[in-house]
Amino acid sequence: MSDNISAEQLRLLIERIERLEEEKQGIADDVRDTYAEAKSTGFDVKTIRAVIKLRRMEKHHRDEAEMLLDTYKQALGI
């Protein structure tokens, strides 16, 4: 009896994972389409990606990264 329950539980978990993977692919497609839309309206996608990366960071990490970038730019005379 426990083998049947375990097999059923495993099947349900696998099916759930498969559905989530399909949803994840759908979301990835939507993100790609949104970047394409941004590009077609004249925005620079590389810059948008950089802004999104910065917005994900906590403020103190973002400030530190910007300070390091400025330090490296000054060292290289850029």
C-alpha cells in the first residue's frame, strides 16, 4: 500500500514540476518579447538590463558597486 502512495505522490510532484517548467518557459518568452518591444521602440536593451540588475541590488551594495566602478574608471583615466 505505501508503494502505491509513494508512487502516486511522486507522479503528482513530477506533474507539478512539469507544469511549473512550462509556466517558466512562458514567462521567459514574455520577458524576451518585452525586451524586443523595448528595442523596437528605440530603447537600448543592454542598458535596460543593467538598470534592472541595479534595481535588484540593495542600496548599500549598489552604492559600493558604483564607487568601485568610479575608482576603476579613474585609475584607467576613463
